[in-house]
Amino acid sequence: MKILVTGGAGYIGSHAVVELAQAGYEPVLIDNYSNSQESVLEGLRAILGYEVRCYDINCANADALRWVLKQESDIAGVIHFAAFKAVGESVQKPLAYFQNNVGSLLTLLKVMPEFGVENLVFSSSCTVYGVPDALPVTEATPTKPASSPYGRTKQMCEEIVHDVSAAPDNKLRTILLRYFNPIGAHESARIGELPLGVPNNLVPFITQTAAGIREKLTINGSDYDTSDGTNVRDYIHVVDLAKAHVVAVQRLLDRKATDTVETFNVGTGHGNSVLEVVQAFEQASGQKLNYSIGPRRPGDVPAIYADATKAAEVLGFKTETSLLDSLASSWKWQQTLADKK
């Protein structure tokens, strides 16, 4: 069965493409490379042994999306990754985030029914919880005001999906996957996180600092109400996260969903502070990291990590990769990038 993957050349999207293909699906990619690189397709070819089809379009362009769906008949479902994703950048460029993240979903929801595509896995985020009153967060944890425009786009997108699904003539079935913090790379080191310019995420900044690309890592804040004063997050290996998408797609295609919209946290169920991640990286890589403490970053919440019980009980999904192994794979990927230069 064909699965359309928007943002398929991106970090999470490319790993999901691998897992989909290895599970017997035929992934068809859309990516305009605004937040990715075309070289990722070479990595996918090396892993899978064949060329995946990737259409260079913006999925917020309805006519372009229609053209792709005309070329690719019998699309069974869509995984919608395509979005801007940097919390800090969203504070600086809120309009771009609303236009891209919300606009692309609106276009997708408009065009999918025209071609009889009824199954959607949506890339959501733990940022929808805002600053939670209690940890860990479950899917029933109330969503509070988001701490960044990025988080608000994900809240809006979830609300749009619910409203569309409540319409009388709706045939859409959606699984919302609320990601926590993906890290790591494929075991082949053929694909991994490939930030354009200065990384917005912690782990690629760590690996680039260890590789000498960055002078030092600045930890954004050490006065949060956490065990060591630094932010706490739930770090999940990207391949584990990708496998969750395969499970979600299969659930939709098997018509096992018990509601028109289902929501699942996808995390490890455990939080680690920034300093703990730094120390774990040093242990996993054998590299001593140059870092200092800086001011807080706008939009960051102090701490958030998942209660992953629902995903385990309903989807049968659990993460498999430890923090140390995840960071070791990130370092292997960084070294591979250096070897290519």
C-alpha cells in the first residue's frame, strides 16, 4: 500500500520512510527541502536498495498536491510531518510558523477527500501541553497555553482535525502522535539529523561542538525548578519514533481505531536534564564537551516528559533504545558527516 509522507526528506520523516518500506509499505515522499536536504534521498537509497520517489513541492500548494495525488493513485494514507519545528525560531518568526504549519494541514485536509484518502497520521508535539501542572503528562492532561508560536500551531492543528472529524459527512480517521524529543540516527549512519545552519536542537549542537564545528555549547538556563536547574525533556530515539508511525498507520488501515481521532504520547516515559544529556554524551562518545551556562531561551518550558502507558496498552508500542545508545548513534552520524567532507 502506498503511504504519502509529507516532509519525507526531513529528520523524522526519512527514518519513518525506512521503517514503512521495511514493513512492506510503498512510501511516496513530498518535500520542498526548506528544512531538509536532497542528499537524504541518497541515504535512503543506500539503506533500502532502491530510489524512493520524492516530489519537490510545497504541500501547502493545493494544485501541486493534487498533481501528486493524480500521479500516485491508490494512496492508502498520509503521514504529515511537513512543518517548521524550532521553538526559538517560532518566537522570532511567528507568522511564518502559522502560515506553514497550519496552512499545510488545511491544504491537506481539503485535498485528501477529493482523492478518497481517509487515513491520516499527524505529527503533533508535547508542546501542546504548555507548562503542565503535574508530570508525567498523559493524553488526558489538560492542554494549557502554549509557551511558543510553534506549540500554538500544533494546538491549532489538533483542534482543526477534531473539528473536521466532527463534520456530518466526515470520513477522515486520524491518529495524533504527540512527540517528545527525538534524537539519534539510523544504525547505518546513512541518515540522521541534518540541521540547516546553527542547530536549534540540543543533541546536534552537542555533536557539532564535540566535532569542533561549534566553539562551545551554551546551556539555556540553570535556574529552573528541576533536579540540577536545567530543562528536563523526554529523549526518544528517532527510529523508535519512526516505528510508532508504522504501528499507527497499520491501526488506521486495519480499522482498529475506536474513534475518528485518537491521540497518543510517543516518548520513553522518563525525563533527562540537559546536564544529564551532556554527561551521557561524554560517556557514550568519549569526548569532553566544552559548555557554559547562558540565559533562558524564550518559549522553553522547565520540564516535560511522557506517561507512555496508553501507547503501550493500545498500540503495543514501547521504546527500545537507551539514552546512551541514542547519543552514540548521534555521534556516529556526526563522524560520518565529517568523513564526507
